[in-house]
Amino acid sequence: MDVADRPSQALLNAQKELERRRRLAGVSYRPPRNPSSNRAQPDWLRLPVKISSPAPENNPEPPTQPDQTAVRVAPTLAAHCLDKNHFYRGHALNGPYRLYKILQVLDWEGRGWLSNAFVSAALTRKESRYYIFGRRQLKNMLQRGEGLFWQRAKSKGELRIRLVARAGVASRLLNGRLRGQEVSFPLQYMIGGGRGRQAAVDAALYTAVHAGQIERKGKSGPVSRATLRDVSGCSSYRQRRYEKRMGITVASNIHILGRHSEYKLDQARLHQGLPVYKHTDYHGKINRHRRGDNYIAQRLPNSYHTPHTFAVVHSRRQRTINRQLVGLCHMGSEGSDSSEYVRLFHENAQSAVRSFNRNPRTTAFCPLAKGTITNLWRSIT
């Protein structure tokens, strides 16, 4: 320092040289907010930014902040772990599966294992951005998922958590193959916030099931709440709660059978046994010249639109996992299921007519009028 308490030129040159060496080493440095304080937290607990080179073993650092990191979820596994009827060692699977996906993100080097001390510090300290629960809860959760999602073993003087591969988890949990498409969404949904963290995680897994479309075998279209209950184990009440929490748009679908008359309505209810009702077309969606006309209509399953933060990942990794599963090595990526899938809802009338000609015993639906809240359909019979 000179007489005017300004840094000397030699000190400025030394600071520039230090900054240049940090850039070459790929190390990002952020000065503490209060340099005069002696209780400054370590940089690796704050998890500031991504670094381009591996950190030393004695001072590990996760790569990114949670809001900048995406987690990839297979919707079939998400639905299986979300179901409260599935247990492992007497405990539900949603908690260990949540920890398993977070540990996969923390394994940014791709080694397949993590130090137990590093995981404990990153997940249990409130200063960390990856904080999810305390030490006791972490110990209980590691015991619940032991042997299914990970295995703990001592190596080189430290306790390590070795993560099980995705194919291994799928073979232990599922009897068949992975269906649908992989879904990517921000890690912040898996961490949660405030009270009810696990409820927020369950809502994110339910949204991933919708985005992956496993109940429709990859085809977009209406799906009933009974089918969603069979797939994910969520009751209608839980489904509506999750949809409201995650902002899932629900559109009702209506099947127009024909013009209304009391005789036709009674015939459809009594003789055909259809749950039909009298539908009034106030806005003229069916015929703009006949606004206010009455029709015989039937309610169809709803359509669901997930938020844009849940994106479908197009990759061959899930196909590779299906080939690695037991019993599917010589049966192709589709597995041993020989049942034929018949598509009911089509994008246009031409596709519906071709489907009806191939299978006349099945009703094919094509859109009559589409909207954000209500969709009208007609059938090809």
C-alpha cells in the first residue's frame, strides 16, 4: 500500500496473475460478503457456479445450482415409486427414489459413487442449496434404499455410496419394460421448498407421468382418471390436488352423438345403456349457423397439458435399458408383450376412417371442434 492507502502496482500485478492462473485451472472464485468476518462459510457449501475442471477429493464441489440443473426421469419408474401400494422393506419408494435422482445429479463426474461425508454435508446443511432434510432422516433414507437404489461400502478409508444403474433399478422394480418417453425437468422440483417437500416431489413425479404418456403408449389423447389411478396409484382427489399445484391444464372431451330429441335420448339411455345427456351448443362450435341447438352428448376422458418445464427427452437410452432387462434380450425393444394396441383418438377424420376400416369392431374418434377448455369429438362407426 502506498501513502494514500491505495494498492501498489506490484499488488495489482500479483492479483492479475492470480486471476489468470485461476482461469487456466478452471476455478471460479467469489469473495465472501463480509471479508472481515472470521466465520465465513466454505465455498463448496454455497455451491456458487459450475466449474470446468474436477475438484480435489478433499474439497469436492457439485457443478451447478439446482435451478440450472435438469433431472431425467423414466415415467414408468416414477409411476411405480409414486404408488403408495408398492413397498421395499416395509417403506414407500417415493422418498428413496427422490434421493436417488438427486444423488445422480450430484455425481457430476459420472463415477457411479459418492462419498458419504460429501453427501451428508451437501444434503443436510441448511447453508447448502441442496438441503432436503437432517442427518437422522438422511440415515433413515439411506437404509430404506439400501440394496435397491444404492449400496454402501468402505473403500480407501472412506464410506462410499455406490449408485445402482438404471437398468438394475428397473429390473428389480418392474416386471416388464419401460414405457413412454423420458422426461426432463428442473432439479428444484425434486428438492422442493417450504412445508410439504415430499408432497411437492410427488406432484412433480405425477406431472412426469403425464408428460411421458406411459398410459397412452406414447400417443397423445384423452385418458380417464381410473387409468391414471391404475398407473400411478393416485386417487381422483390426489390427482386434482397435484394438477392444481403443478398448473396442469385439464380439458374436457365431449362426444356428440347427434341431434337431440327426447325419444333418441331415452333410447340411448335405456336400450344402449350410454351415460348421455342434453348438450346445448351456445357458441356454435358444431354449426355456426345453428347457435343454441341441442345435441345428444357423452362425456369422454379428459385431456391433460403439462407445463413447458417438463420436456420429453428423445434418446435411445431407454431403448438400451429395455434390451438389458431380464427376458427381453431376444425379444426386441418392445419386450414380450404381444397385445395389439388399437388407437381410439385420431388427429383427423382420414386417420380415423383408416383405423375403422382395419378394425370395424372398434369405434374411432376424430375432432369436431377443439378448444382450450372443451374439445368436441365425433365417432366413425
